[in-house]
Amino acid sequence: MKKILVSSLALCGLLFLNSCTDLTEKVLDESSVTGLTDKQAADGNLAPVYARLPDIFLHTNYFNLQEISTDEAILPYRGGTDWGDNGIYLAMHQHTSTSTDPNIRNTWQFLTQGISRALTAINTLPTINDPAAKVYIAEARGMRAYYNMVLLDLFGLVFAKDDAQGISEILRGEKAFDYVRTEFLAVEPDLLTNVGPGRLTKGAVWGLLARLHLNAAVYRDRYATNFTFKPEDMDKVVEYCDKIINSGQYQLARDYFSIFNSDNNTNKELIFAVDQRAELNGHNRLAYFSLSGDQFPLPAFPAANGTDGPAITPDFYRTWVDTYAPRDPAAADPRFFKQNLNIPADSCVSANDFNMNRGILRGQQFGLIRVNGAFVRCGNNYRVGRLFNVTRNRPTTPVVFTERVDFTVAGSDYSTGFRVLKYEFSKKSSSGRNLGDADISIVRLADVYLMRAEAKLRKSNDAAGALADVNLVRAARTASTPPPALTSMNLDLLFRERGFEFYWEMLRRTDMIRFGKYEGTWTEKSNNDRRKRIFPIPQTAIDGASNLPGYLVQNESY
């Protein structure tokens, strides 16, 4: 019987990757589904492969693991209780997380579900007589490699499997790296070039291969005191970056924050991204995650406020200040801040003209004034002025973001810490919080140039070549005055530059490990255990595989 639509998560077939507890979907075949064309059947098999990406990139999942574990972000107990969650965000920042952390478990589950869905598509699509099937098989297999690549980065292992009824082989180290690389290379010839950024393309695979080779030293020897970056890996990084750059298909954005606008699906800097367009019911919540509970980004939604979540650490903020002193970083580098609320202390603006400031938000905040659950109007317009902590029952305390933020009572106050609004709120939202609309970047062109710069430095200390790549990216942001050109380049300067370019984009943990910075000290973190470079395998997964002793072994130190 030919299966024409499969939506089941064959997690048990993957052998306990997700403890086999969420099997609620149903396999449909041609006896139970009528009226589907082959094209619809092919689409129906591929769509679930991508559908886990938004869940992985939810603010409490991958963002949490990649950012709050680093020197860029910190999430304390706000007001002493909010965001407590049994201390999981404090533990994430301090590198003391355990195998029962629900956000680590969720990230693992969504990644393994993505692998399972990809395997289902790989096995079903060949039975469908549609011209797109060949490309779809390549995309599904490539996405399986991508999900495994993220598993390798976060947990130190991959699951290799082709037979849906077979048992996954667990690979680590060199074998895991080779598996992911081989899978990407196998699918590249069959991928398209013009269906991105929300689908896997040749350019996306080139970018992922460049990233894979750049991190190969880490993946081969996870706990090394010093990583050995092989020249042949760095050559591959340059090769794949050159392919992307020379394709002429991508372009650095003149306006830095346009890369994160709600209409960024057509932004030519994006090479591979999580497609979050409103018509696809995207739910990017990165926009409101960091904002004050008294910041309301959309006039249409007087109940959709920020959540007083993470702030940037003083340590990360000081890298900006120290670099550009005596100039303020907001005046020196357009990536730091974009002023949209050009208002005096008290103003009225139309709904269409109200746009929040972007980037790193400091000091007194201005926004829509809300009284008794409704925004104050000036005729057809909206009153905008200084904000106070009304939603926190402190109506006389202004919303003033301060540099200090830590786990003390004072440092955990609602307004402590400078905040980040990088992704734009969608005006298509139906609630003000869902339908994030802005695609979340996975690979973009600036990263390609900076990966190439790093490979040049690591292979032959080609500082001139690396400097040219970095300055090309800096000079591209011409919608306002771009940051000044740098005059020298080394690995420490490149690490700093990656922080400026990619903050809040879920690259920081991977970068810190590769640059040898992850065992450092910042804010509330002093743990220097190299074994914390990867996270614990969730206890639910360990328990689910308990009938096969020795199959799924917990990572060291957990």
C-alpha cells in the first residue's frame, strides 16, 4: 500500500530519542485519505520536517541554551519570584544545569522529533510520483543532518539511521563530524538555489558546511585544553564561504536592523532562516522576551507587554564601551542601537508611526501610556511618554534600565539590566505576542565573511585578509554612518567583532567554546569545568533507553 501522507513521529523507531511519550499523530495512507494530488502528498511529507524549527528556536529553548549560558545574556529572578522556574535560568548562566532541566529536555525532544520526521519523509517521498520528490528528499536528508549537527554541538552526539524500523547508531567525535559532513555533501547536488531562506538550499548547505568545518576541532576533541584547527578544515571553510560569496545571490544589508524586521523574508542577507511569516503562523517571541512589563509595542494590543526577561550582562556591554570610548557606542556603531522614537518627553503619534527603538535599550524608556488597561489617546493618535512600573504595582517608579544586573535582590529588580529588542514586532499579529513574523536567522552573509576571516587567521595568520573581510561587513551598513574601519585583526578582535555583529542570534555559546572563552568568568558565572561545554542528555531520554544497557550514556559530569 502506497503511503501518500505521513505525519507520525516515529520516535520509538528512533529508539527512545524522545522516550516515546508523544505519539499522538496518525499515519495516513491512501486508504484513509482521498483527493490528494501527488504534489500535495509530497508537500505534506516535507512540511513536518521544517515544522520543528520554530519550536527549537523558541525563546526558552535554543536561545536559552546558546545565549543565557554565555557572557551575553542573564536572566535573574525578576522581583524575587518572576522567572524563578526552580532556578533553571540561574543554573544555565552558572553552568550548573542538570539532566532534569525542562528547557534542555524540550530542545532535545524537538531536535530528535525533527530527525524522526525527516526520516519518515526520506522513506516515504520515493513512493510519491511527483517531480519535486527528488528535491524534497534532499531537503529532508539535509535537515536531518542539520538537526544532528545541532545535537552534536549541544550534546556531543548524533543519531545515524536510514531504516525507519531499525535502531539508530549513536556517533560521537570524529565519526559524528564525518557523518554530518557526508550527509550534507550527499544532498548538495540535488538542492535548489532559489527557494530560501526558509528552506534548505545549496547556499544554506555551503554555510552549514563552513560552520561545521570551523568547529571541527571542537567536535573531534570536546574537552581539549587547546583545540587543533586543521589546515584542511580551514581550507574547506574558505571554499564554502567563497561559493556563497561568489554566487552573487546574497547581499549585505545596508540597514543592520532590517535583517531582523518583520518583513525580512526577502532580505538578501539571509541564507538560511526559520520561516516565521504570519501566514505560516510563526511564533517568534524573541521580540518581547527581554522588554519591560510596561513596554507595549503594538497600539492594537493593550494587553501585549514585555515579560522582563533576560538582559545583556555588564561584561558584554563593557566590550562595546571599551572599544569605542570616549564615544558612546550608540553614536559609533549602528548595530548597537537604532532610534525610532524621536519624541520629546510627552508626545502623540499615530499607530502607524509608532515603532519602538531597536538594539540595546538603556536608561529611561518611553512608550505607549496605558491607564486602567487602555492606551491613552490624543484624538486618533496615541500618547507616548515616560514609562513607569505600573504593571509591577510601582506606579511612581520609572522604567529605567540600568547596567547592573545579577542574582542579588537589588540586581534582580524588574528594571535592572540593559535590554535587547533586535527582532521587530509584527503588526500582523493577532495577539501582540504570537505571529512573530520576523524570520530567525540561522546563516546569514555577514557570518560567511566572518567565518572566512577566522579561517584565514587560524590557518596562516592572514591578518590582512581577515581584516578585509571584517571591514567589508562593517562598511556595508550605510543606511546610517557605519562603524569605523578597524586597523588590525587577530582572534581576540574577531571574537569581539562576532559579538557586536551576532549578539542575541544564538551563536555565542558555540563561538565562546571555539575561541576558548567558555570557561571564563562573567557576571554570576565562575564555573571553569570544561565538561560543561556540552549539556546533559535529558533524564527522560536516558530512562526511555533503559531497556538497552549502555546504549545512551550520559555525558561526563552529569
